[in-house]
Amino acid sequence: MDPIGKSPIATLVLISGKLAMVGCWLFLLVKDNDIAAMAYDGPVTRVIGLMLFAAGIALITLSFIFLGKSVSVGLPESETELKTRGVYRISRNPMYLAVYLMCAGSCCIAIHPLNLFLFAVTVAVHHRIILKEELFLEARFGRRYVDYKSRVPRYFGWTSSMARRNENT
């Protein structure tokens, strides 16, 4: 499979989102080098931030493992299979969730308005990507993806079908 597919959103927006993501992660270096004054710096936020960042690294690693050879940036043009095992049983987008956790961790460790802005841009752009990917997956896999989508939440938590099952028990 080709590692680079078609961008689901405008290329400039995609690049902006990726740069914001990396910038958010790199803010950890800014904090450690005292390049910019942080809005707040405390042991509790540092521990929470490290836990979120570590959880994100673990989740992104598992996401790559369960995707296997299906890893690509953008929408693949070659044939793919729908991944529904492992971490993809609890989140349809564990890789994006991992990115958000890592950015949230960075924001807890390096609390700065610019870092919070970078996190917001990261979430906004990547959520747009997810919405476009969902349309692509529904077109490619049809009913299989629709069923998967009804069982597994976009990020984490409950889907409406999970809530209905709990009401019926």
C-alpha cells in the first residue's frame, strides 16, 4: 500500500494542522529552555501532562501496530481493509485521539496561550479530516462501516447504539 494518499482536505489546511500539532508537541522544549514565560507551572499540571502525553504515545503505538500495512497519510487509492480489532474496537480514530492526548499533555506541562491555540488548531483541522475520512470509509466499505460506526465511538465514550443497548437491559 502507498504510504501517501490523497489529502481529504485542502493541502494548506492539512499542512497548517500538522504544523500546529508538531508545534504543540515542541512546546515542551520551549518550556524546558525557558524561551517563553508560561502562564502557570505547577507539579500537578506537570504530572497530569506527562500522564496524558505518555498515554498518547502508548495509544499511537498501538494504533500503528493494529493498522499494520494499512498506515498511510491521506485517503488511500489502493485497496484497503477495514480495521476493527484491537484499539479500533474502542475508538474509530485512536491515532487522532492519541494526537489529542499528546497535545493536551503538552498544554498541561507548558501552559501558554500560543500552545493552547496550537492545540485548538490541531483539533479543528484533524476533526475535519476525520469527517472526510468517514465519508470515504462509508463509500468504500458501505454497510460494514455503517455497522462499525454504530458500535464504536468516533473518539471514545458511548455511541447512541451503546446507549440503546443499555436501556434495553
